Amino acid sequence: MSVQVVVEAPGTHRLEPHTPREPGPGEALVAVHAVGVCGSDRELYRGNRPAEYVRYPVVPGHEWSGTVRAVGSGVPERLVGRKVVGEGFRNCQVCARCHAGETTLCEAGYEETGFTRPGAMAPTLTLPARLLHPLPDGADLTAAALLEPAACVAAAALLAGARPGERVAVVGTGTLGMLAVRFLAAISPGELLLVGLDREREPLAKEFGATDFAVSGPGLPGGYDVVIEAAGSAEAARTAAALLRRGGRLVLTGIPAPGAAGLDPAGLVVRRLEVRTVFGAPPAAWAHAVRLFGAGLLDPLPLVAHRLPLTEFARAVELAGTGAGKVLLLP
């Protein structure tokens, strides 16, 4: 019997029989191959995700890969059989922000697969076909399950606008941080530093393209043109800002705990730092990530540490909090 995970309320989940939902007009039915477990899934399960960003009960799963099995009316039949990944943010497509390509800022309000709409921790997922990004026929679907965090990092890299020869740095050695290193390495920086809490992931960082590695603390170098923060803590944001030269560019991708002390506004003004933020990934970032993946320039597979059956959801959530690597569930 095929089952899906349902988080009924914080700390409570169940496995229940899964029945695929036939695609309606403009929709596609996808057979899920793998689904990632990340910090936001832990928040959903533990109940510390902000109330406006979750709707219980819900089937989790916003990082996924799969194969299209059926399409509804208005969707090209040639999509059937294609390997795909898909955007999580639902959007109205008619507001000013959507027309500008900023779909994660849709004025109709927040809706996202796996949080307010049924997600991919199930054998199949039915969603609007316009959110799908087809992959090459030979794509590794296990690796492709990490293209959602890769798309978020792509959004950060595009906002940072790093140019060849610039000095760039990344703070955070988790999945987002390692993927950020790979994206920045692709633009041939003059120097690429990764800052972590310890040296455990230094070898992998060098494999992904970092030229230098440093442990967070006193004595860090400075003068960087671009820094991407990918650790999700206020301290990491302050460390990232301190690494920049005057007039440097900072992109924040992590979400610190509510009420955390933030950046010093005076320092931002006096040093004329440019600060940008990322929350989700718009279509252009998804296209960028899928393009690099398809060209063989992005392989997230070394970041996968655990592959578990969907029935081990609770264990996967715990493992995802250990920092030991990416956890995938296989329906």
C-alpha cells in the first residue's frame, strides 16, 4: 500500500493511504522520486514556523524531483514522461510583482507546496504544470531533488552580481552554503572563502570550488566584494557583514530566530553596504539552477548523507537537524 505523510499539528504526524489526484486543467501529475528534508520542514513539524507560513494538516515536502505521469487539459502531452522539478511558491500571475518576475512576493499572499498546499512526501504530487522545470532525459533524479535549495542559492548569486576576479565569501557550511560555493565558483572569482564553525567540511568545500576556508571567530580576513550568508543566524549575518569591504554587497539567505539582534544600521550606512535578501526562488533563479545542473556544472549529490523510506519521516526530521548532510526520503 502506498502511503503519504501528514503532519496533523506540531509534533504529530501520521501515515495514511495515498490516492493520486488526477490533474485538472493546467495541472500535471508527477510520480515523486525523492524529497528533501530541510530546516523549514523541521520548523513545520516542531511548530515553530510562523503561523502565516503553514496550514495544518499538511503533506510536507517542497524539495523534490520526479517524472510526469499525466497532464490535464491545456498542458502539452509531450510533458508526459519527462523528468522534472518544480517551484514551490504558488502565485497569481496577474499582480505587479508576478509580472515583474518576483513571484515569491506575489501580492495575492503566501501559498507554497508542502506548507499550505499538499507537498511531495507522497508517491505522487499534482500541481500547476507552469511550475515545472523539465530536466535532461539522463538527469540523476536523486541529485535533482536538491535543485530547490539550489534555486534559492541561485537567487542569491544573481542578486549578488559577483563578477570574475572579485573576492567573494560564503558564511555557512550547510546545504545552502555549499551550493553557494558552487555557484560562485562558476563565475571564476579571484578568491572564494567559505567560513564555518569547524573544519569538518573543508575538504568538500575545496571540492565544490572554495579556494580558502576559515573557522568563524576573531581574526577573519576582510575586504571582500561579495558575501553570501547561508547559515540562518544573526551571528552569521554579522560575520558576513564584517567580511565586506566598504561598499561591498551582502546577500542574506538564512532566516534567524524571531527577535534576534540584527545588523548594526550605523555600520551599514557608514560603510555603504548593499544588503539584499532571499526568500524562496523566482522562476529566473530556478532556470539558472536547472541550466547549470543540466550542463553538468552543478552536482549536489555529494551533499546527500542519508536516504530513507518515507515511512521514517520522524527519524529523517531528527537527522536533518544534526548538520551531518542532506536527508532524502524515497516514496
